[in-house]
Amino acid sequence: MEHRLIRAVEEALGWDGPAPLGREFARGSISNPEIMARLLAPPRLLDMVMRRSLANPQFRFFKGGEELHPDAYLNRQVTPRGQAIPMADMRRVGSLLREGATLVLDQSNVFDPTMEVVCRAWQWWSREHVQANIYLTTHDASGFDLHWDDHDVLIVQLAGEKQWEVRGTSRPAPMFRDAERNNTPSEEIVWTGTMKAGDVMHIPRGYWHAATRVGRGAGHSTHVTFGFAKRTAVSWLTWLADWSRQEEVFRHDLDRWGNPDEQRAQQHRLATATSQLIDARDPAEFLRLREQEAPPGRHVPFLDIFGPLEAVACVSEFPPLIREEDETVVVMASGKRLTFAAKALPGLRLLLSGYPVQLDEAAGLVGAEVEELAKILVEEELCASVTPELSSGYTGLATSAGS
């Protein structure tokens, strides 16, 4: 699936695909301002906050460099049955933003169809899980202090301006759960400057950074941070540990009370079995199976009692693997392995393209049987019905398949 934002970011950073992700700091500008406005405007962010039940830490406020207590911006609306539902207190939210504060909404892709679609597109592009966190800062409020992230990020400035400082790493490839603390910022200044609407920045994992509007006076800044949780060798070893349960040698108790010869013999058996396990399950297989076995993303279930299936889109977390085998076609995605007749190949490529597909138009392109094929893919949760809300997430950013 090709997405206008991804293509624009690649052009801005001089990238040709995801290979540079996580390697070096990069910065550039998107030439088309329409993309920024289409992604998210501050009023739509506030509308999103108003209409949903939110709680800390997914929804947070910062003022004067300190995180505010949730009572400063959340209240509980009590239903007639006595249920207390946490909701944003929009009067308090408005007051904080008028005074100068930073609003943070993590995982906006869970709530907003546009962010959902773009995160799925980023996942198909990078083959990594992606989430979108939004930051709205007003007036001369500060943001987070100098810190580092345990994942790579792509930052897109949607509106307004914000001052940034980016430093190098002080520990190679730091992790959230690590062998050592990483609390001392690097002295190496990589870049300082102002991000303006349309600017894009890539900050690799472990790079220290801070952003602020202190001293900027009246105004605001809105940016979205796309976080890419890439897999490490530690992830692979953890996966190998799960596979080890299949072998009896790993399920036996460690010999605490045996004599030295018996303990050495067990160590040798374990070392041999571990070497065989590593040879049998290399990192490439780990990455491949991780993509194929990822469960489908959240979607609205299709119920034919509401009407016929009219349009579908692929909702697998990663691109489905479509493989021709003799007189059949095998599709692997979302933990499923499906086999179809060879004649289904054109329809499968269209329906699993990642774009929304109108079935009446698709029938004219690949044949009437595409409708039955779409029903199977929806039932198996590789595709989902395109609701008006989901359709809005593609509009102007990802064209329909076949167009």
C-alpha cells in the first residue's frame, strides 16, 4: 500500500525505503502543506479527546515542566446507573491550553481512522509495529525534559512551531529493560533548531532530545510522533526460549545435586541442543513468522443483517504473503494459512493490496467471483468491511485499489 505521507517523508529525508530507519539522525521538509492539514488539525484532536473515555497515562497534560495530576483535566461522569466514566473536562482542558500547556495523547491510531490507516501503512512499509502519539503545546509552555526513547521515531510537525535539541547516544542501543541505567545525557549536539509545519525529523533509538516553546510567546505547536518498535537480538532469544519447550532436554530440571561429571554432562547436552535450536530457528525466520502470525488489527465486524458487503480493505498488521503453488494460491497472514484455486490470484492481489476496494468496481476488473472471495477474506479477518469512518482514513491519502 502506497501512502502519500510515507512517500512525502521519504522524499523529505532522501530515503528510498525503510533501511535507514534507526541508523542516523535525519531531517527535511514536506513540500505539500495539504498533507499536514489532512492528517490532523488541532480542533479535530480536541474533538477526539472530548468524545472518548480517556485515562492517564494515555492522556496527559504537562505545565511548567511538570506532569499534572489527572484531576486537573479529567473528571468522572456518573451515569444514571451509578457508573463513573473518566472523561476529559473540556472546560479545564480549554483553560490549560489558554494558559500554556502541553497535551499528550498516546496511541491516537486506536481512536482516529486517519491515524489508524497511516500507522498500518507505516507497518507495511517498515515491517514493524507502529503507534502514533500526538503532542499539542500552546504559548510558551515547555515539553519533556531531555530524554531518550527506546524505539525509533519519525516526527511530523503538523502545525505551528517548536524548538528542538537533539543529542547523540550515551549508551549504544539502549533498551527499556537493560543491563545498565542510561541516565547521563550525551554532550554531542546533533541538531538544534525550530520545527515548522511540514518539517520531518527522524530520531534513532537512544538519541537524547527535548522540545519546547519556552520564549516563543503566543501560538501553538502540534506534532505527531510515529514510534517504530523494532525487534532486537534479545527479542529473537526470547522467541527461541519459547521454542525450547518443544525439546525434552530443556524441560528437565537443572541438576543441582549431581556430581561434577553429571552436571558437566547436562551442560553439554544443553549446549548442543541450544546450538541446534539456533541453527534451526534463525533471526530471519523469527521476523518472517512474527509478521505472518501477528493477529489482525481492530476492526468493525461485518454483519450481513445490516446490508450487503460493498467494500473491503485488508487489515492485517503486515502485508499478506501471497504464494503460487502448482495449481493453487496460498495466502499467509494474521495467523492464517488459506488455500485458493489459481484463478483467484488477480482477485487476491486486489483485495489484499491494502487499499479500499469497491466490490462492484472490482468485479469489472477481475470478475464477479471477487465478491465471494471478499466474503471469505472478511470471515477470516484478513479484510474488513469499509465503513464510512474507515473510508475517511484513506480519503486524500491512499487511493482506491485499481485507480
